[in-house]
Amino acid sequence: MTSTRPDVPEAAGAAPSGSLLASYAAGSLGTGAFGTLPGLVLAYYLTDSIGVAAALATVLVLVPKLIDVLAYPLIGALSDRASHRSGRRTGLMLGGALALPLLFVATFAAPTGWSTGAAGLWVMGFFLLASLAYSCFQVPYLALPAELTDDSGHRVTILAWRVAVLAGTILLVGGGGPAVRDTAGGGPTGYVLMAAAVAVVMLLGMLWATFGAGRRTVLRADEPSGGLAHGYREGFDAMRTTRPFRLLVLVSCLQAVATAVMLAGGQYVATYVLGDETALTGLFLALIAPALIVMPWWTNLSHKRGKVQALTVATLLFTVAGLLLVLVGWMPGAWVHLPVAMAGVAYAGMQALPMSMLPDATDLDRELGGRRRSGAMSGLWTASETGSMALGPVVVLALLAVGGFESGGVAEQSDTARWAIVLGFSLVPALLTALSLPVVRALGREYPRWTAPTTGATA
């Protein structure tokens, strides 16, 4: 039987209250900010502010994420143990919420008097620590929907609220962060002020989620078997035994890389294709603002047609938008905001729908294996998502290196470097989402519940 918390009055299948929806969604103020701004400006900060070569910047961005990926399953195991003991995952969440903002500011505060190599190592070291703090919050936070309700339809609603706030956060941070930097005159001071402003938003959102939704779980993880080493392997075991979970992770990875590549390429497109560094704000508004408007539409489509059908539509839309953006290489201009907005509409669905399937996969895994291990599975999910998002700047930097991009704020780039920027922003994301389409369809074959309407359904 499902383990419940006797000290919480809500029934497991009860509709989530407005306060619960708001407090859970608030966590995306932290996760969205950290997931967005480094992917958007960290590579640019390394190459154009510090002067690190594109090839070296690739390593500096990738290494911390590789280390983090190895740590996430352990954090998931620790979170499951906490959930089994107390019914809550708030300890790790609070630690991450307090540490991340400070480490985030330090990442963008490399000493100006240091050599390029030393400053690059500073950034890498603090980015690693910030990423570990982020994981302490993100892994248990992502496990919560499976324990806030056992109703599949209600989970769509919970995740839709989260993605709506996520979209707003990306809009605020992605557009406002660089704007703060530019208003402060750019350079080292501009980056520190940008990071400090964003850190305040992160702290408030993560604390709200920790003391709100984090204390409202009605289900708890089952007793872990074995020690931490065994707990570390739980997520991998779930992937091995639960094929829908395995396919869901693959879809998430492909689509996360696609969106991360587009996000990381935005600043370069603004500067070297559109000819205006500040054009990034407009591109970000075009990408994220539609998500705030269409999120209810994706929720309704999922309720009426099923999660797989809705995700298929979102994936196709993003692929078409990416292909249209190839034309910016020949015709740079304001029209580019239209296909970017189309990608933004798709982005909302590509974010909310897979995440709403994760708690369902947790339930299926419990049916097959007899134990609820939400933390272990969310730890592996976060590891795969973080690794995939980290590949965004890496792919862009690799393309720049191959294309002969010149670091250090060079005003004019070669045609080869310019096309490397364009293709990284358009064709590469389109190909990645196209590759995910057969896997999306396979989800419906493997787990038919995801093809059924979710209104009133229980997992």
C-alpha cells in the first residue's frame, strides 16, 4: 500500500489547493534562474569578458556539470531516506536554497587582476559548488509532485503552474539579467550586479517552496533497502526495469539539449548576426512570453488528448520553428522573432508534459518493483537533465571553435564563424527535437495511460 503521512489532512487524491500550487511553483524562481542565466551568458562571460578561448571555455563549463551528474543519484538516495523517516524532503531543500545564491554571485565575480587561466578556474570552481547546491534543492523539489498527490490529472495542473512560473522566471532573468548587466556598463561590475539581483529572486522562491509545498506531502518514500551505495543505484535500477521511465529520460535529454543549444546561441546571434548585443532581450521575450499565455492550452490539450499527443504537437512545432530560423543566416532582421515565438509556444509544452509524466513513471515503477523511490528517480532525472542542459553551451562553443570564432570581443567574425552561430541556433535544435519524435510515440505504446485523457484520471 502507498505510505501516507497521518499528520497531513489532505487526501492523496484531493485537488491541490491554490496555496499548494503557488508554493510549489515558486521553487521555479530558483531552479529557472539557475537553469537559464548560466546557459545564456556563462559561455559569453568566459569568452568575451575574461577572454578565455572558446575551446577552453568548453572544458570549464562542462567539467562542473559532469561532476554534478555523478552526485545527483546520491542526493536522490539521501532525499528518499529523509522522506521515509519524516515524510518530508525539506532538509536538503533548505541547504540548497541558502547556499546557491551566494555561490551563484561568486561564479560571476572572478578577480579582475588575475590571469585569464586563473580567472577561468575561479569560474569553474564556483560554478561547480553552485551546481551542487542547486542539486540539493532541485532533486527533492522534483520528487515532490509524486508525493503531493497520486492523481495523474492533478499532477498536470501542479506541473503546469510550475512551468508557468518557470517561463516567467526565464523571461525575467533571461531578459532582465543581461539588461542589468548592460545598464551597469557591462564588464566585471555589470556581471556581479546581474548575479546579485538574480540571487535575491532565487532565494525568495526556493525558501517559499521549502516551507510551503515541501511541508505538504501526503505520500512518502518507502523504506530504502541497503546502504547509500545501494541507494545510489536505485535510480539506475528504475531505468533498467521500467522501460517507460527509460524512454521518458531519453526524450527529456534530447529536448533539453535542443533548448539549451538555442538558449546558449542567443547571445551570439544577437551580437554577431543581428549586430546588436542588447537584441538578446528581444529574442528572450519572443521565446518565453508566449509560454505564459499558452500554458493553459497545453494543460487542456493534455486533459483532452493525452500527454503523448500533446507532447507530439509541441515537439513538431519546435522542430518547424528551428528549421525556419536557418533563414536568419541569409536574411537577418526583426522577422526572426516570429519563429522564435513559435519555439516559445512549443517550449512550454516540452517543459510541462515530460515533467508531469515523471510522477506517473514513479507510480509505475512502484507497481513493478514494490517500492516508491521518487527521490532516486528524480535524482537520475535531474542528472540527465543537467548533463543535457550543460551540453547546450558546450555544443555552441564547439561549433564556434570549429568555425574559427575569435574570442575577446572581436567586432567582426568570419563567414564560417557566423554560420556556425546560425546553425547552432536553428538547425541543431531542430534536428535534436526531430530525433526525439519516435521516442515520444514509443511512450504511448509502452504506457497507454499517457495516451488517454487525464481529466479525472488517477495514476
